[in-house]
Amino acid sequence: MALTTVYKKTSETKYMTPTCSIAMLFHILSIVTIIVVPAIVGFYTRNLWVSEMTYYEQPDVQFKYKLIAQLRNTKKESKVWSTYSYYNTLVQDMLSVPSISVDDQDTDRDGLTDQLNITLQFTESDIESCQALLVFQYQLSDLCDLVMETPLYIHSTVGEQRVVVLGDLSLQQRQTLQPHSPHTVYNSSLVQDPTLLQSYEVADILASVSKRSLSTKLEELYSVSSPGEHFTVSYVINIPPQSVRYEPGFWEAVKYAWIQYITLLVIARYVVCAVRTFVFQNMILTTLRQDKAKSA
């Protein structure tokens, strides 16, 4: 036969002590420990207040049809070409004009370029090295508002006369970005003075870019060469989602600090309550015990 509970009785135990006593001091210290220790632990583990966070964004990258190409043949002679007409005039005796083709691909149809294919075909056929400075417009807009003109420098040692360089474009940061704040300080021409030959020196341009807190780099994956009648170099540049470091706002930092604090608070409360139970139930500190029955 099944049994049914018709009455139950529970008890409540209270431990009482005068205001000025060691037991009261222990009680106060227990509460302070539960509140303060999580904050101290979080602070010294350097994770409580987040000063830097990361998010991923697919950048909007456009080739600006600006480039400087410098070749060296087996006779140690230099050949150059650029999209800057004034520079071409200054180096007319070394000029070698290629045919150029650019193909941008949006594989996921989200309106952003996923891969750029830039091909230069020269009439030269005895090239042993090639260096190119390609200029792009780089833009972020989701959380951080960034627009800048940025170069990619690619140096290739030529084994055969047809070279294909494949790599991923990556953002280089020396400092965090402020969210929802325009960053346009680097949205200016890399050529400081178009009338000076020195302004087109690749080494000088790279030296100026190296001082930036924001720039881009080609993380080269492969470089493949094959026989060809004329020197041809193709740059296949993948544009994956970028890891962007930014400084969180006050309320975002508070949110993550609160989550960590509550987690540590639960642990601290569990430990302190276990110690309090042991101390009072075993009468380690002098208290007055009072049992009160509860009926239900």
C-alpha cells in the first residue's frame, strides 16, 4: 500500500552572540571575504577589467591601381614601371611597360572582395628578381571605422620567367582601435611629393609605413615559378576575415567584469559557507544555540 505524508516537522537552528564578540567578528569577516576576495583574485589575475578585446571582420579592400614594379635582369640591369606617370617620366631610360590585368572575386556574394588577382606581363625575358609595391584602399566598418591607404610589398626571386605568388592579406596593429570612432589619419597618398624622385623610392615609402600603428602585410603562402617566353608575375591575394583588436567601452568592460566577479563570488561563498558551518556546528566559537521547530 502506498503511503502519503500527512504531517512533517523541520527545525531551524540559530547561533546567537553578543555584538562585541569574537563570533561576531568572524561573522563580519566572513561576509567581507565573500565580497572582497573575488575582486582581489580577479584583479591580480589581470582578467577582471578587460582593456583589450578582439573581433573578426571581413575588410573592404580595393586595389587602387597604384603600383611600383622594379625588376633586375641577369645582366644586373634595372627595369622599372609604375602607374605614376610623373615617375615614369623621371625614369624613362629604365622604363619597361607591362600589360596589367586585375580580377577581383567575391566568392560568397556579400559585396566584399575575397580574392584579388593582379598580373603583370613584361616584354623582358631574362629577369632574376622582382619587387613590387601594390597600393590598396583598406576599410573596416562593423565596429571600428577605419579607412586607410596601405601598401603591400612583395619581393620575388625568379627561377623561371612565370611567377605566381599566393598569400593572405593581414592587418598589422601596434595599438588598439577605438570603436565607433573614425580612423582616417592614414587615408592619404603614400607618395608625399609627386614631383620628387625620392618620393617614389620603395625603401622610403616602406620606412614611412613602418612607423604607422596600422598597416597591412602579405602572409605569403606559396611562390611558384614555371617556364615562360616573357616575364610574367601574378599576385593572388586572399582577403580573409581579419582579427581586429579594439578597446571596449565602459559598459562592455563592466559587463565582462561582472560576469567574472559573480563566478568568483559563487566559489568564494561556497568555501566560506562551508567554513562557517564547520565553525558554528562544532561550537569552536562561543555562541548561544537556539533550535526552533517548524511545522508543515
